[in-house]
Amino acid sequence: MAQCNALDSTYRAFMKNKLHLLQSTLSSVFHSNYFYNLMNLHHLLLAAHSEALHFSLNDRNLLGESTRLCIRQLQQNKWLHISPLIIWLYLSHKSNDW
């Protein structure tokens, strides 16, 4: 999320410069529906990952089977009673998880 915010702030600074706006112009101006309607990069990535997971889970071929298998393996590795898609007990991740 910090990387997304850094990219967002760099892009907003670039836009402010190109549009000849003051650097003190509120960022909410860019995200407002009435002006530029920029989407937050973190929200876009979250939506893209959610859509990809939804597509993978609904696939009836090899993609869907392998996705469901990975989810079952994750459930077993973490000793979860129910699917990690229903409830996820971990609020943060370690930097070396991937």
C-alpha cells in the first residue's frame, strides 16, 4: 500500500504541475467525481485481484481446480476450520511471505 501511495502522490504532483495548480491543492480534487475522478491505485489493484480470483474460482477447467486446490492447501497449512476466503484471521503479513 505504501508503494501505491508513493506512486499516487508522484502522479498527483505531476498532474498539479501540468495543470498549473498549486502544490497545496487538495488531493481530493483529483479523486472527486465532479473533477478528474482519478482512482486510487491501491483500490484499482485490489479490484483487479478480486476480479481475477472470482474468475479463477468460477472456472470449471484446470484453472478453477488448481485455484480451489491451492485454497484447500492454504486452509490445511494454517489449520483453519473454514475456508480462508470466508474468514481470514491474519491482519498483517510478513515481508518474506512471498
